[in-house]
Amino acid sequence: MPHYPTRSSLLNMTNRLVLAVSHVTVAGAINTLIIAALCTHFIFKKWEPMSIPTVTTLLLVLPMTLSGLLFSHFNTLTAVVCACLIFWTTLITSIVLYRLSPFHPLARYPGPIQAKISKLWTTWIVSQGRQHLYIEQLHLQYGDIVRIGPNELSIRDVSAIQALMGSTGWAKGPLWNGRTFHNPKPGLIALRSNAAHAAQRKAWNRAFNTTALKTYEPVIGRRVVQFASAIEAQNGTVDLAQWLSFFTHDFMCDMAFGGGTEMLRDGDVDGLWQGMKDGLEMSQVYETIPWASYYARYIPGMAMELKRFRAKCYQRAEQRLVAGSNVKDLLYYLSNEGSEAEETPLRSLAISEAVLAVIAGSDTTSSALSSTFWCLLRYPNYFKRLQEEVDRYYPSDDDALDPKHHPKMVFLDAVLKEVLRLYPAVPSGSQRSAEEGTKGKFIGPYYIPEGNQARIHFWSVQRDPRNFSDPESFYPDRWLIAEGLLPASKGFVHNPNAYVPFSFGPANCVGKNLALQEMRILICYTMQKLTMQFEEGWDPLEWERNLEDRMVYKTGRLPVIVGKRP
């Protein structure tokens, strides 16, 4: 029969504990709090706990409990306040000293002190939409590899691209946990396992192969005609960037799940588009401090506009699956419709992936198109040359929606390459991290231990004078020179390995070919039918000043006067 302690024995034990605590000196209590804080730092460093009960216990319950050591010396409130201050000050000091110390695994790499100490500094930069310019300045100051966070590096060295992002490279980093609010079933773009990414990408590859792209051409053509007619019908100045975003959103909804929006006709009448953009800005802040989004998801109303946008897209996708497919859209491939050989994926996953395509494919393509027209209108000689090429292959009586001549349009190809060199869709690159248990590796000449992250800074790589001559200039001819179609000047530099506007390796942009097809068709048709010029008095440099890095570009206003070509 078990022996339970009597009430008197428990009382005696309590009295002895109280007596022992009452004999603890102030110095002894402080030392205990310091040791507890150092142990807490060790726990967070080794295991990175995020569960609310565990974090609350370590950061709040523990110091408040240990405040009892001071009860015999101070009143209760003073003891609790002092204990918490001692504990938290020690913890923060320990973290800061370790991150600045030579014992940190990234200590060998240079960077600003504030970035080494905390990601909160970078979070502030990111919230201003200036991350790409900030990291560029750090590379100019510190060199090809720079520490942009306590455990993160940015690399400007071309030799590191293959090692970090190639077939044997690292998987995507924890920023995707932050962006997706720690979704346990993330979409393709946020998968942090190379094996899982490769398996899930198979359906996407089918959706964007040559045969599938051919089926999307009529959908692109219909929306392109609608776009051109809509901007021609506007009186006076049009915000071309806004109309291009309407076009890409309508088309992506058509391509993903058979339609459902008419922004080219009605505009953003319900505010969903703007809400989605605002939500993406918020999620970008969380990418720099992924742990914060773990707790933010429990806050009512957090990212509500983005959730509302997702819910609307999800509803459209559900309706499409119920109705079945009239055409082979993205959902057709993601849900394996018409296929008996392969296992049908989870319905919710297929829908989630289609919604992802709308979000990821709309902003990137619209910002690239906006940048293209801005560059062409800012340099009228290039606009004229491209229009002449369009007229040569697509005279006024020919169908400019037919991509049959695109492979021969070398100047169009050069223009698009040059725009994407200057303004890559994801300017600050894609964060990568070693999968757990794979240990560290050399990324080019740089050894990076496991538990740290790195990214190739596309903006800096593609504007590095070691890779491209006169890198800050819009100079499409550099691509014709590189192909031997124009003579090279003395000292001409062109490194094709430094051109990575669609990322690189197995996790590169799966929709690259669709985006290029979409852009080429719209540009050819628009330049065949319309004239364009900047609004009189508008400063074109305002465009670049207003560009923001929100993981993908957020563009400002692009005021253009549109007319019909004679």
C-alpha cells in the first residue's frame, strides 16, 4: 500500500523550504537568476522552442518563481520587478555578447553590428520597402558576403549560386515559415524540404510544359485584347501599372481555375486586390522574424484582408472543381483530372496551390511589364526600335496574338532580358538553409555551418560591374552583343551565369515560360495597336524612387497617355 505524506510532514517540508529561502542572500538570489537566464539562453539556442506554454514558462514563470528568493529582502512587487529585470537583462546581454563574439559560427563574416545583434533592424528596413537597396549598400561596404542577421548571410558572388541553389544546394529557409504563418501544409513555393518540393512540383511541371502553354494562348489573347481596349477607352492619363495588375490578375484567375474576376471591366470594386497587396506587405515583415508570425496567427483579425482574398479565391476554386473543367486550366493538372495513372492529390492542396499561383503570378508579371514599358518610354529610341521589330513581324493586318514569330524577335528578347536584369521579380533573392541533420557546407568559397541561412542577392549580382558592363544602364544591346549579333566594344563584360531573374535550380520559378509568353503577347499586341507617352510634366525618375521591395516589386504610379496608332 503506497505511503502518502501526512499533512504535518508536508507542512514541515514547506516550513523548511521557506526557512531555506529566507536565508538566501541578495547576492545568492541574483546569482541564481543569472544562472537561470544563461540556461534559458542555452535552451533557446539549442532547441528554439516556440510553443506558447514553453516560452511563457521560460520567460515569465521562471523569473517570477525565482523572485521568491527576494521576498525576505523586499516587498512582493519590488522582488518580482527586480527578479524579472535581472533575468531579462542577463538573457538579452548573453544573447548580444554571443552574437558579437568570436564564438558565433558566422563571426568570420563582416556586417553591421545592429544586424549581427538582431533581425529587428532588418525588419525595420523591410517595412520601408528598401531591403534591396540596403543590402546592396552593405555589399558595397563589406564585400561579396555580408552578415545581414544574427544567423543569415547575403552573397553577391556568382560562384556561390550553383552551390547554394543548384541540384545539390540547400532547401528554402525559415522565412517561409514566417510568410505562411507556420502553415503545416504549405504550398510549393514555401516547402522547406527538397524531396517534398520535387514530388509536389511534378504536377506544376505538367501545367507549364510546352503543350499546356499552348492551351493558355487563347486565354492570354482574350485578356490582352480586353486590356488594350480598356486603356484606349480611358480619357486622358491612365495609370498603366494599375491596369497591368488588373490584366495579370484576371488572366491568372482564368488560367488557375477558369475565371471568376473582371478587374479589367470593373476595377477592384470589393478591395480584394488591394487587401491582398497589403497582406503580402505584412507577411514580408514576418519573414524576417518568423517566430513572430507563430504568435501573430492567434491574434484575431491578423492579416484579415489577405485571408479574405484567399477565401474568395478558394471559393472560386471550389466552384470550379465541382463544375469540372471546360479547358485544361491549372486545377486540371494540380488535381490530376483526366488521369487514371496517378493518385489524385488532396482536394484542399490542389485548391491551395491554385490560389498560390494567382498571388505569385499576378504581382511578378505585372511589375515586370510595368518596368518594361517604363524603360521603353524613358528611352524612346528603344521604344521605336522595338515597335519597328513588331511591325516587321506583325504588320497591322497580322495577328499579334499569335506567338509564332516570337523566337525570331531578338530585340524583344533583349529588352525583356535587360528589364529583368535591372529589375528582377524577387530582388533580394530566396533564402536557403541546410535541412536538419545535413550539416554545413561550402557555398562557393564560403563555409556556412548548419543552423544558418544564406541568400544570393539577385539585385546586387545583376548590377555588379564585374558581371555586366555599365550595369546601372538600360542597355538591351548587351544581349545582342553577347549573342554575336552586334560587335563588342573594348572591355565589354557579360557574364550569363550572373543572370538569375527567375531564381535558379530545382526550386526556380515554375511559371517562367508562362510569364514570358504572357509578356511577349501583350507587348506585341499593344505596340501594334497603340501609341504611348508619359504624362506631360511627370518626372520618370519618380518611378524608380517609388519602387519597393516587398519580396516581389511593389510599383508606384505609371501615368501614360494612350492613343490609337494611325
